[in-house]
Amino acid sequence: MLRHRVEGSTRGPTTGRRRPVYDDAVSLSRRDLLRLLGGSAAAGALWACGGAAPRAAARRSDPEDVRRALRDAVATVRGAFPAASGWAALRTRTSLIAASGARGTATEVTATVVLRAQSRGGAVLERVGADATPAAIAALAAELAARGGDGGGTLDPGPPIAHLATVAVDPAATEPASWLAPLDAILARTLEQGSSRIVWQAAHGVIDDESAWTIADGVDVARRTVRVTTGVSAMAWSGNRPMLGEVVRGQAAGVEALALPDAAITRATAQALELLTPGDVPAGEVAVVLDPSVTAALLARGVAAVATSGAWTMPDLAARARLGQTIAAADVTVVDDPTSGGFAGYAVDDEGQAAAPLTLVDRGVLAAVLCDAHGARRTGLPRTGHGRRRPGDGAATATASDLTMTAGAADDDALLEAIGDGLLIEDALGAAVDPRRWQVVVRAARARRVVRGRLSGHVWGDVELRGEVPALLGGVTAIGAATATRIGDDDGLPSSVTAPAVATRGLITPRRSS
């Protein structure tokens, strides 16, 4: 059980620092805690490290064995079809947590293999497997090749190309148990900023080590990426409402990236301890300042998830009629660049297409659409190097990687002065979009009242920003000079959005129960 903290402490066995004593009178079960944590990063770590039934891990395979087996498999399929390709990925994901009442690691290894063939008439056949051993890949190829026979040939992938991550501390060369030490240190620093109102604190992280291969005529690409996210969370009560403070940082790096600055810990603790104004936020359309996390959530769902070849096939998609037209203020430019060295970057996409920057919104104009190979055939749009395959089912989809909105010149005071009276919306929790109507809902942790360009001290929790995406972006009157990066992982596909704060107008309502 996880209990409210009272005065007193005891020395912890892992850090040597003093740790809180917990009162037996008021407690939270793991189930209650997971419910209160919702979709937070801390919930994911707690769930993986003991909150859920263990999942069977895929059999580990030698990377070179996988590459050779995949190349042989594509050659087999190519012998029976005019065109063939293959993609395989091995991902080792380790979740870590050091928390009040929980400490440990959980490692899951997943494998996905996709073999694809195209007949002379244009029909596409795919076989997907979850076993990357050479025997399993060969069996998958034999099954697919048996469906061919209308003009096969010889595979000619060309010279192999490798894009392999270089990290200071390689997770493949160290043990997961040793990775808890940095989290213990973060937790100890977090506990030092504690309060009697805090009921739970945690340091948590995820290390993803992924190798992937793409084989086709003219394509023989291998890549390895290592990504690390580190977070700190604190939970306290504001009246009868739980308040979660959480800060998460991500980096394409090795185990050395399991670290957080003191400012991140202070911010998470302050978020949890903030006292809310009683009642719900006054609902209505008002002038708002969206902090960088809210801007990022708006762009991720409202732009990057809509300006895709997959969405473009919807017959009544509102955005399609706006391509080449103004959908945002003239100072708004949004670029997705997998080659920028960001959290989710890559040099070649999962379909063998070279990655390149793509400007989605150019000085307010909807300028381009993310497009994969399948989307190009269906829509006639050009491929953009954004074809990415999901772990598990291996489905290819056009997906943004590292999205960036160009910063402006306004400091925090100027942003508040730009709206005069309104609300400052902080700490996005998630977002959803209706692509057909191009309407977005962004859930946020809090809203602060702004009166005559200054914070009044009133703050409400659990709010939603609602509106049509062109109206929200078109209403931008000021853009912040500072940016922040929001890390995402949708369907196992990592992403990041780097964005500034913006001043605009939108409908604000209390958050609806889900």
C-alpha cells in the first residue's frame, strides 16, 4: 500500500538518504494509484514494473542473423513476384521505476517481420510474423512465395547501408539493474523537496533499443536507434482532488541520458502542491495563452495527424480542400524533420525511402502532406520519407517524427499582455482530433486567470481547449521566444514536438469525464 506521508523519516537501503515514513491510516492501493495517474508516464512505468500480468517476450535473435535471413527471404519472394520487400525490427524496451512503494525494472523484447509482394496486376500481399529467428523468417517467405508465379526475378538490393547509433553508455553492454542507480538519485532529490501533502513520488524511465532492417530491390538498409526518456512525478491532494505533477524528458542517447536537472524536479513538485481555486473553470470562448506543451499537443493532433496520406483518403476530410491555402497566422511555420537529430529521427524510413525535412505549414499556408508508399498510390501525392511501421502488426503509416514550430520573439510577459484578459493553459495531458471536421480537443492540467495582462492567482484544474484547428492557428497573435519539447509514443512509434507558447482564442471548458 502507498500511504500519506507524516512527520518522520527512515534511512533508505538503496540511497543512504533519509526517506519518508508513511501513515497507515490513509492509503492508496496500486489499483487506485494507477487510476489516479491516468495516462501519465509514471503510470506506464508502474504498470510495466509490476502493475500488469507479464507478457511473453519474443525470442532474442542475433542482429546479423536477422539481416541475412531477411535478405534471403526477400530473395525467395522476389523469385515468385515482380516486386518484393521485407522489413524486420527487434525492440528491447526496459521500463524502470524508483518510487514510494515500488522499485524495479521490466524488460520486454518484441520482434516484427513483414514480407511484402506485389503481383504484375498490382495486387499486394503481405505476411506478418512475430518471430525473427531465421527459421521463422524462411517459413514466412515460403508461405508467401507459394502464392506467386506470375513473373518473378532476381533480387538486387545493392550495397548494404548501416545507420547505427553511437552512445556513451550502451544498454546492450550493461545490465538493467544498474540503471536504477540514476533513478534512485533523482528520487532522493525529489524526496528532499517533499511536503506532508504529497502522497506519492517517483522517478521513472524507459530505454528503447531498436534494430531494424529494410530489404528490397535497390535497398539494403540497417539501422539501430537508442532512445531514453526520464521523468519525475509527484502526487498530492488539493481538497478531494488528486494533483499530479510530472516532467518527462527524452533524448536519442544511451543510459547516460537517465538524468534530470533540479529545475525539472522542482517543477513537478510545485505542480502537485498547487492549490486550486474551488469549482470548475468558467466555460466559454476566451483569449488564451497556450504553454509550449499545449501548443505541441495541438500541432501533433491538429496538424501532423491530419496532414497525412492516410487521412487524405477520407472522402469528407476538411483539410484536403485547404491544401495550398492559409490555415494559420502568417508567422506560423511547422516542419517535420527526421534528419534533425531529434528524439524520433532516422535517415531512411521503414520503406527504404530517404528521409528529408518537410514543411507542413509554411508561413500560415498548409503546404504539404506526410506520405508513405501506400498513400502515394492511393492519393497521387509524392512520397516524403515518412513511411513508418508499427511494432506488432507491422502496418505502414505516414507519421511525423520530430515536428518543430518556429519560435517568435515574445517573452512570457508579452504573451500575457497580448491577451489582456483570458486564461493561461498549461501542461497538456493529451489531445484528440476529429479529422473530418478538423476540430481538436486538448486536455490540460490547469488554467490560470489572466487579468489585464497579469496572472490573478486563480487556477483551475482539469480543463479542455476546443476549437477548429484553422481558427486556433489562424487566431495566433503572438508567439513565444522559448520552446519546449513534448515526447510522444503512439502505437509504439516515437515522436517529438518542439513548440513555443502562443496567444490565440479558443473555447475552454471543464474536462469531461472519460
